[in-house]
Amino acid sequence: MSNKSQFQLLQQRRFLPFFLTQFFGAFNDNVFKNALVIMIAFRVVEEQVDVLTNLAFGLFILPFFLFSAFAGQVADKFEKSMLVRRVKMGEMCIMTLAAVGFYLNSIPLLIFVLFLMGAQSSLFGPVKYGYLPEKLDSHELMGGNGLVEASTFISILLGTILGGVLIALDSFIPISIAVITFATLGYLSARNIPLCVAAEPSIKLDWNLWRATVKNLKIIPEKRVVFLSILGISWFWFFGSVFLAQMPNFCRTVLNGNEHVVTLLLTMFSIGIGVGSLLCEKLSGRRVEIGLVPVGALGLAWFGFDLYWVSHSWPVSGLNDLGIAAVMATPGAYRVCVDLAMIGIFGGLYIVPLYSLVQERSDANKVSRMIAGNNIINAIFMVVAALLGMLVLGVFNFSIPELFLITVVLHIIVCIYIFTIVPEFILRLIAWLLVSLVYRVKYKGLDNIPAEGPVVLVCNHIAFVDPVIIMGRVRRPTKFVMHHKIYNKFGMKFLFKSAKTIPIASSKDDPVMMEDAFVSVKTALEDDDVVCIFPEGRLTPDGEIGQFKKGIERIIEETPVPVVPMALNNLWGSMFSRYSKRVIQRLPRKFMAKVELIVGTPIPPEKVTADLLEEQVKMLKSQAEIVNSLSAEKTDSNA
């Protein structure tokens, strides 16, 4: 696995042209959209402004309902670089029509162009997110998605600002040149995107848009964790659209600020999203780490509530249309800016792992259709967010800060629901905290674990946290066979049970439980799952690897699958091991220790024996100890 950062991707042809293409597309969308919104605000009669503004929003969202499912089929059926070029050629034609609209000063024509832009975006989305898992390795997905999400929100901000500046020049020429130029740059970038392999050329396109949409939505629940991740992504767009849609009115009616203050607030949010998205790769250890999702969800709730708290008691000055300096002089103004920036940062930590998870866990031949379904549900959630705003503010006459509070409460309820029915998020959070904050885990040979199909992992057993450390590094969901006494310790039974951990006992302690465990292992392997066992049958009492029990031979005899030996090293002596019965003597030891997880090559089922596996695991552990010893000697000699 390469240790290069995500920014190295910007030097590679498989990523840079695609990155520039999507950046220019998002940038151009917002140059045009904001120019149109300002035209509507200042060039039509006041009675029609709200109607036309909402009409424009609706017509931009409508294509995501109409065309996303069809776009997903097309993206899975055909080669993606060709599709991107054709979409960008379409954008150039659309922007040429936009220039005609600006020349004629025709609001109806420009609103129709906005509908076409929405259609173009709905076609590009499934290709965009389907391209990444094809061209990026699993350990690059977080970094790649982080760059894409960061650039998307920065481009939205910059495009919004430029659109406002250009349309204010009161000439159709600058804005027309800009939108055509950026569309052309997007097309030129797309010409350098490398060829892809069609995911499923045999798909028969369904031209019935309604039937295609229903069919697309039906495939999303096939994998529960992917489905719930899509709901989580859609919830973020609901949460974010509530806050962002209210930002102009929030600034005007609560903060008493002018349009420059709105720009400042949007800048804080956009920079926050960018920072949070880019942090994901560093915090995740270059893997798809869904343990970051609960962290992001908690941050959204905390800072969303704080934004309500500081703004609901904002001092009434009696002044309006204040500039940035005047607003920032008000007590609490910096807190508002920090809240928006932190909402952005935690939003990035929340959404990037979810997009990466959808790409990684979806079937390779259905990724684009999964993204298409995600776009449909996103659009539904954003429409519901708009309806919530209209209901809360227009019907019940609540304030904008109170709308923020209602949204935060709904956010907490939704997250509790998702994390309760899919405890993998919380388990991965615990694993992430353990391997990131308690230990420094080094790993070697993770690619030896097959990417698909049934497999048994066997490992030595040093500490109570062994399963958590393994879970934190193995990319595939893993079912652990765990001694029933550990299974019931530490109040973790609910999480272990939810994660489908298999408790086991000896034939002497509970023969029924033992037989049930073997049946559960056989079922899991027949379902192509990963099962991890600790053949010693207990924690090591002295730090050495004990004799491997013969149960592994029975498992492989009943279900012949490859077995991958693994070794954990340098956990002996930690507070989670049996180094001492007195916990107080263990507490200071091994904190931030360098722990190794070494994965050996798979052993075919016909060669598997308990003795061979014990020998392999001991050899892996010895190799790690030798490397550590040599490293320590080198450090001492340099000193």
C-alpha cells in the first residue's frame, strides 16, 4: 500500500482530468444559477420573484427525479470516459443557449436552460461516482472522494460569487463568455480521461422513465448497509439544504447583515466542508473508515445546536443592511462563523466515508445505478427540506433559529435510528478510536485477505481488544468467533450481538453452545462471509502463542475455504491483556505502543491443519519481533 497522500492523485492521469472536469462542471453550474437568481431578484416585478425563484429551484431538481435512473443504466452499460465527453459536449450546447438567453434578457428561456443544466447534472452524477471506484484502489477511495467533495463545495462558493459579480456588470457579454468558456474547459479536461471498462454491457436500457426509476429504487435495499448509507447521505443533503437555503434570510432578518455577510457565512461553511473532506484520508488511515460517520454526526448536532443557541438570542440593534465589520462587532458573531465552519468540517467527516462505503460495498456492476438511486433520494430529501422550511416558517411562524433547532432534533433522531439498526458504524468508531488514539497500529499484508468470497482468518489471542484491532484494519465486514465470557464482558454484548459475533464455549462448559457456534460458522461461510477465529481458545497467560485447538480443522472439513494466518504483536503487557490481575499495574503500560498486525498468505483448504496454522502464526509474530529488535538496535546506534 502506498503511503502517498491524496494530493498525489492530482499528478496522475487517471484522476486529474476527471477532477478538473467535475470541478469546472460544478463551478459553471453555480455561475449560471446565481446569475439567474440575481436576474430574477432585480429584473422582474416583486410579486413574481418568489414564484420564479421556487420555479427555478423546482425545475433544477426535477431532472434528478426524471433522468437519474436512466442515467444509472447508461453509466453501467457504456464506457464512462466517452459518456463524460458527451455530457460535456451537451453542456457547451446548453451554455450557448444560455448566452442567447442573456442576450435576449429572457427569464423564461434561462429558466428552461436551468432545467437542461439539471438534466446534464443528473446524467453526470452516476458516471462521476461510478468512475472513482473503477480507477482508484480501495485505500485511495477516501482521499479521492475527499478531494472531489472539497472541490465541489469550493467551486460552488467561487461560482456563486463570480456569477453575482458578472451579472452585476449589466452586460450579457461577460457572463455569456464565462459560462461557455468554463463548459469548454470541462470538455477539454474530459478528453484526457482514460478509458474505462463498461460495468455491465448486457443491460437493456429501459426508456420508460417511471418504470426505470421504480426498478432502480428496488435494487438499493439489496445490501442493507449500502441502503442505509444512501439514506445517511440524503439526510446530510436535507440537513445542509435547510441551513444553506435559509442563510440569506438568516443573515438579513437575524444578523441584520447585507449580501457581503451572506458571502462570508457561505465561505465559512464551504471552507469547512473542504477541510473536513480532506481530513478524512488522514484520520482514516487511507481506508474506508465508517467510524468517522458517528463523529461527523455528533459534530453536526453539537454545532447546529450551538448556532441556534447563539442566534436565537441575537441582540436587536434596530439597524439593517450592516456590513461585515459591523456584524462582526456584535457579540457572538465569531461564534456564528465558527459554528458554520465546524458544521462544514463535521459534514465532510460525515459524508465522504458514506460515499466511499457506497462505492466500495456496492456490486461492481451496479455502482452507477446505486449512485443514481442515491441522487433520486437526495432530491426527495431536499424537496422535503424545502417543504419543512415553508411549513415551519410560513405556517407556524417560527423563527429561522427555531427551524435550525427542529432540524438538529430530527438529525439526532435519524442518526440514533441508523446507528442502532446498523451497529457497524459504532463498532468501527470504537475500533478507530482504539487504533488511532490508544495504539499506533502498523499493518502488513492486508491485501492477502481475498476481496470477496468466504475465508477464515486465524490469529493469536493476546488481549481483549484483539477483535476490535482486527476489525479496525480488515476492510471486509468480519464475523468473530469469541469466547462466551469475553462476549458477555464490559457491557458490550449488545454491540457484539448486533455485529453477529458468534459466542463459543468448550464442550466441557456448554456443548450445545459449541455445536451452535460451528453451525453459525458454517452458515456464515456458505454466505461468503469472512470469519475470524482465535484457535488458542483463550487469552495468552504469558504472552506466548499457545497450542491451536483442532476446531479449525473441523470448520474447514465441513466448509472447505481458504484460511489466512495473522499475527498480532506487542499487545502483551497492555491493560487489555492478562499481564497482571491488578488493573492499576496495567494502566500506564503500552499506551500509544506500536502494535503490529501481520497478515500471511492464504492457505488452501486441503493443506489446513491446526499445527500448520500455529507454525505460520508463530513465524509471522517472530518476523515482527525481529524487525522491531533490529529497528531498536538501529535507533540505539544512531543515538
